[in-house]
Amino acid sequence: MFSPDSNQFYLDRKLDDPASATAPPPPFRRLRGYAFDPSLALRLDTASMNQAVFETPWERKLDPGPVGEYVEVLDYDPASGCWYEPVDLNKLEIVAQDGLAPSEGNPQFHQQMVYAATMNTIANFEHALGRQIFWAALYDETQPPGQRDVYVQRLRIYPHALRAANAYYSPNKRALLFGYFPGPSGMVFSCLSHDIVAHETTHALLDGMHRRFIEDNHEDSLAFHEAFADLVALFEHFMFPEVLRHQIAQTRGDLASQSLLGELAQQFGEATGRYGALRSAIGERGPDGKWHPIEPDPARLGNEFEPHARGAILVAAVFGAFLAVNKARVEDLIRLATAGTGVLPAGSIHPDLVNRLTEQANATAKTFLNMCIRALDYCPPVDMTFGDYLRALVTADFDMVPNDRYGYRVALIESFRRWGILPKGLRTLSEEQLRLPFARMEDFEGWGALTEVAAKLRPQITETLYVRDRRVLFHRLRDARGAIHEYLEVSMSDLSDAPHRPEFNRVTGLNLWSKSGLEGLAVKSNGIPYFEVHALRPALRVSPAGTIMKQLIMVLTQVRRVFIDPENRALGRFEFRGGATLIFDLEGEKPSLRYAITRRIDDEQRLAEIRGYRKRKGEERLSLRGTYFGTGGDGTRLDDEPLSLLHSEA
């Protein structure tokens, strides 16, 4: 029945019921927001391009907040002690004008902005990974083994969580908390910076995939978290055509020169006393106010230990490779536009050339963003280094595109080499050496525990590739992890003297022998040391050539509780982890183990290095503990929120 209230009429159409819809749902929900941050809207040369339209995935069930399938915006301001009215993005007047108009003074627009930027980043991850994403699960020790991981449907987002120059992802709360503070020209809201929102969302997504990456065991640990989040935010700049077109026209096609595309958080950086953006991938502005490019320096990695500064090296290496590939791919356009000279004349370049350069830069940036995200599936489960990430990038891209026609992998290898990022144990940096070797696992009498369990669960795993309900999918994968754990435990226990045990330990990096003698390795009553099926991730990917890749990523881990310094036990213990990321091909008569990326639980050299690092960090932080570590106003220990402390020092 028609309702005189147009909004109610719109809601009464029951859009969550496909049978009652007169037309298919829109592919996107268009929402306006800032491509960078509000400061650029106040400058004449950037105002027109700073207001972008985010094409976020259309959610049928989107409640005021917004509250959808993936995120829940809760706008409570503790400093002011008030709740802001939640925005309803289903209102006709909001839908009809692509969302609320950008406004620094409207809290409802702030809610819209964080929702749009977060959903945009989530969509990029799901596209690259070939599956739905999950947030880090909660852990309930009161539940039976195998059911202790608790599903977290939504990431909570607080646009006005704190009155401070900070924004961070809280692993404890499974939430993004954005601060606001007075700046030179008014209040600065971190939730209105697309770069900051994308950066923090990436922290949450990375924690959902690799929750051990946040453990500070060596110089690259927290630095990788920061660098990867920066890379995602940077490449998302290239997803806005108007922004890209404007900056290419301004730089005359030279993306290696100073531009907004290579910088992060302009307003935040300037408001906190810096000379420009918070961080830059290609250059920096000195005290004299002049911008100059960053030159690769292979010695810099050995001298930078602060996470942001060290992470900037990884960002520069990846972004440098992107610039090199993009330059190579537009050389023909430049030659055509210059009658073969390759030298552009002075003045503005032709609008048609701007459009073609924009299309090429957009396509190249999308490819690099997909490469960076997809490589996460090829990383070791713990203690990941920059060198490991290079190998993951090269291997993941080789699996997707064996013929590196445009030199993406060559550019990455060259750029990493120029910055001194070298994987341990390799004599050369050729692509063949960098690609992870195919797993070699010897079967005994035609039987192997890993391939057997993959074969047994293949029908169940294949079904999950087509499950759309994330909650159902989470529980099915959790049950599958429990089945895998039970199968491996039984096979190792019943056949304890069989020759397959050493082979299993070699491939997985675990030690499932009760008499191993390893310090701190706990053993169950059945004689099998504790281990965990940490993650199970089915992936369905389509290569540019149209090839369908159906894979299963299985992560097995184990932990030892060891002393930081056996000679000085007063320093306490820490958890030393090992395990493997196992990648199976599900195609063929029987699943095959393609890669085993291993961190051995009995690697005493790695243990010694982590002990030395933790001992040094403990000594360095001793004088800071009273300032930064302790109890927050809500009773949370600040050392339990590493990204809060890390970002407050940025």
C-alpha cells in the first residue's frame, strides 16, 4: 500500500526480498566523501577534485548508523558525553543525491565518510583474495575445543572516540577509534581523512588474516603492519578518476614528481607540526620548505628501527616499482604525443593524453594493489620479514600471471634490491630464486597426512566457496579446522613410530613428538604436543587469462613458552611460535600441496635472535613504561593496544 511518507514507501518495498523487487538491486551505493581530507576542499586548485563519490557495495540490509554486514558505526563522543544521531543512508533524499554533502561540521556526514571509505577497502581485499573477509575472532575458553573461536560479524567504528591527535585499530575491541583535535585552522577530524580510514581498516583486515603479525618479535614486525596499511591507502588514491586526472594534468604525467597521489594524510600532518603530509612514498619536504625526492639507499634499512621510518622503506620499494612499471607502460603514448621525440613540450598537456595516462595509471595501480593484498596468502604465519614479503609478492603473481609481460615482478625485484631489502639465504635476486619452491613431501606407501586430509575435506571446502552467509561460512570453516586437527592428531598418535612423522615435521615446521625435549613445548595427555590449525582459507581466483584457480590455504602453528633470558628469568617469558602456511591446489584427481612456507618451532637460531631483540626492546622501553604503559581510563592496559601507542608516536 502506498504510504504518504516517501521514506516509508521506499522501505516498504522489502528490498531484502528479491521476489518483491521490481528491478535488480543497484550494483553500488554511491556516497560522497573526501578523496583526501577536508583541508584540500579549502584550496581553489584542489576543491573540485577532492569531493569524490565512493561506489560502495550495495547492502540490502543497512540500518541507521550505518550498520551493515561488515561494519557498525557507533558515534559516541566520550569527551563531550553525547551520542550523535545515526545517519540513515536509505532515506530517499540521501540516496537521490549520492549521500550527504561533505561537511566538517555534520557528524552524520562523518558517519557516512567512515562507512564509505571502510567498505571501499573491504571490497578491494575481497576482490584480490577471491573470498569473503573475516575480522579477528574472539576467544572463549569456556567452549569445547574446536569451538572456542567466536564469530565477530562487524567491525565497530567510532568516528569521535577520543579528543587527541590519534587514530588506531584496537585488536582488543575489534574496533576503529578515530580522534579529533584543534589544529591551526580549526578542528581536525581524523575520521574525515580517507587515507587514515583506509590505513586503519587495513590494520583490522590484516589482523583478521594474520593475528600473529602484530607480535613484536623483530624490527620488521610492526613496521610491516604500518607499511602495508600505507600501501593500501596510497594505491586507493588511484581509484578516483577525477583525482587521478587532476594530478596527472598538474604533474604533466610525471608521477615521480611531487603530487598528492604519493602522500598520506595532508591535514593531519600539517596540524601536528610537520612540514607537509604525515608520510610520503616518493619525497619529503625539508625545514626550508622545499620538496625533494627520496633516493634509494641500501644502507638505510640497517639504520632505521622505528616502525614508521622502517616501514617507509618498504613503501618506497613497492611504490618505486609501481612508478617504474607505469612509466614503461606509457612511453608509447608519450612518443605518439610528441612525434617520436618522447619529450613533452612546455605547458599543459593535451586533455586526450591526460585521459589516456589516467586510464593507464589506474590500471597499473589496481594491479599493484591486488598483488600486494594477494601476497598475504603466501606469507609465513609468524615472524614475517620484508624479504619474505618480496618472495610472497613474486610467487603469488607468478601463480596468477606466469608470463610477466609488463615486467611487474622485475620492477619489484629491482626496486627492493635498490633499497637493500634482501631475503635471507638467497645467493641471487633472480625471479627463479625468489619464487617459493614447490613443496616436496614424500608419501609413505601412497599415504601422506596433509594430502590425505585435504582430499577428505575437499567436498566440504569446495562447498564453502559458494556460501554467501559469512556467519555460516565462518562456522563451517571452524568445523573443518576442528576436523583437520582431530585427523592430524590421530594420525600422529596411532602411527607414532612410522617414518611419516619426521617428514610431516619437516614440511610443517611443527614438532609432534612428545620426547622432542624442546623447552616450553606443552604436551597433551595423549602424548601429542599442542598445535593449532590456525586458519583455513578457501580461495577462488580468476587470472587475467581466464584460468580459474581453486586453492586452499591452511595455516598450522605451534607455540613454546620460553624465557626471554634463561640466565635472567626475572625478565619473564614470551611465546615463541612456529608453523607453516600450506597452499593446496584443489584441482585434479587428488589435491596437491603446492607450497609450504615454514617457520620451524625448533629453530634455535631464530629463537636466539628474537630473545636478543626482546631483551633490547625491554631495556629501551623501561624508562618509557611509566609514561606509555599502564592502565587507561577504561581499565585497559595500554601495552595491550600496540597500534594505539604506535600511532600516538607517529
